[in-house]
Amino acid sequence: MTEKSSIKIMRGKGIVKVVLYTKPGCPLCERTEGILLLLSGLVEIDLEYIDISSDYSLFQKYQYDIPVLFVNGEEIARHRMNREKFLNLIRSIKV
């Protein structure tokens, strides 16, 4: 995972809020982050990383389910992210 807790990738009007719940040393989280960064060249997103290991309640909630991906406050994926589903969802959102 990158050192940044939030990355804003803005290429025009309307930014979609994407939150990735993650923790250090999580291979699936790193894979999901890589996909999000690649897809950010195609869609506008405000990507925030939340490290569940720094918050006990989040750790209890998600410890066996990370990565967890939210788009505009709605959970869209756990464990693995489907690229096409993500792209279609982001493109369909009118901000």
C-alpha cells in the first residue's frame, strides 16, 4: 500500500468517493489498490485508504474480510474486486 492515506485523482467535473479498508501486509489489499490506481486513469475518483489495524472497532468488523471497497458510501466488494463491475458502477454515477 502507498504511504498516503488519501489520493485525489481529478480529471474534470465530478469526483466519486472511493474508500478502501485495508491493513499492512495484505496481498489482496495491495492487488485491489493496484487495480484502483490503474483504473483511475479511466475514471475520476477520490481514493481514501483506511487502515483497520489502527481502529479496534474497524479491525473487529473487517479483520477477515479485507479488502473492503466502498463507493460513495455503498459497499461494493469484499476480498476481491471485479474491475468491470467497478468501472460500470463508477461510470453510471452522476456526481
